[in-house]
Amino acid sequence: MTTKADQAVPAIEFIEVEKRFAARGKSGEVLAARDVNFAIAPGEVVSIIGPSGCGKSTLLNMGAGLSAPSQGRVMVGGEWVKGPNRHVAFMLQKDLLMPWRTIAQNVELGLELRGVPASERKAISSRLLVQCHLAGFGEHYPNQLSGGMRQRAAMARTLAVDPLVLLLDEPFSALDAQTKMILQQDLAQTVKAHGKTVLFITHDLAEGVALSDRILVMSERPGTIVAEIPIDIPERENPMQRRKHPRVGEYVAHLMDLLKLDAQSDVH
């Protein structure tokens, strides 16, 4: 049973985080991110926007334990992330499905690596394929599916390991507009139904407004959080409806101002 004390613990938290990389081909270091501080509550959806190269993906890598901060700490569920973390799951722009495995086998991959018995893996993948609108496609191979269906399969694989936190790095950016909105709707409803916490990178400002409880704005490199925008629009679980709200344009315009984007910029 979840207690009040448990609810007070952020699902994921960045504390005084700084990240440096060795400069390629020369001596010295590149400061990618500095003084990053934010916390996300259980069940909250938070998007990060910022200029290309500002360190957004670097933050997700540190959240997953794939890269260690040069300074500071990343905490997941109150535990210090010191290596690859089984409490988080990553979803990227590319589905990265294994072409030699069926869709069901791809969904089961993380469970298989964790030693979950075959019967339990099958039950979980079957449930998630239905939930992600892929019923009847479990025995198909990735090359037999459309791009949108492959991303649904990637979403099912991400959810299969029942992560505390979902780290999403522009998972819908390669899809056409209609498919993107359908998958945004599916994601929002799934996150709501399962109480998942989401840290979401996007360059699509309207997408960030439609999906998020809050949007964090990063500066140019070295990236740091320069603004936090709460999204005060109802029905987060229904982004299609949210997009019709008259305040969406106000939020997008404000975010454009924060990013110093002019009217000619390629912003959706």
C-alpha cells in the first residue's frame, strides 16, 4: 500500500547535476549541462524543450543510468542512480525492434532478460498487444508493420517491464501528423490508466502542451533549466481534446518567446 511518505518521494529527481564530456579530437572538456535541478512526482508527465544540443537527451541517459553525472545526483524512487536502472524504461525516435523476432517476442525481450518465465511473458505481451491496438499482430515481424504500428510495439515493449518512470526521447517525431496524434492519445491514456511517470523530450511545442502537466525549458549549452511552465488545461489523458483548447496557442507563443523563436521557425 502506498503511504503519504511514499507519495512525497519524487519518481525521478535531478540534484545539482552537471555533465562534462571529453572534447573530440582535442584536449579539454565540453560542459553539456550544468546546475540542473528538478523533481517529478509519481504519475506526473513533464516535457523538456530546448535548442538542439542543449543536453536534453543527456539528461535522459543519466536518468536511465547509461551515463553518470560529472557532478550531482540523479534519484529514481528515492534511490541514487549509479548504473543501468531497472525502474526506468527508454523509448526513442527509432523503434529499434529486432527484425528476426516476432512482435510478441520483441515485446517480451526485457522480461526475457530479467528471467521472467515464458508463460508469464506471453500473458504480459498478449495483454499489452491488445492494449496497444496490436491484437492479432503478435506473430508478425517488424518489416510487416507500418511505422506507427512499430512504434506501438515499441511502446508495448517499454511498458512490459512495468517501469516506475518512462523516458521518452521524441518517440513520435518520425511519424506523420495523424499517426502521431493517435499515438499521443494512446500514450496519454495508458500513462493515466497505469499511473506512470513520464519525462518526455520534444521539439513539438503543441505536443508538449497537449501531453504534459509541466514543461521545462532548457537554455543553450551548457543546458540548464531556465523556466518551468505549468499547463493549466484539463483532460491531460485526452490530448486530442486538449489541442482544441483556446489556451494552447497562448502556451505555444510563450514557449516560442522563451526559446527566442521567430514566426519563421519550424514549430508545429
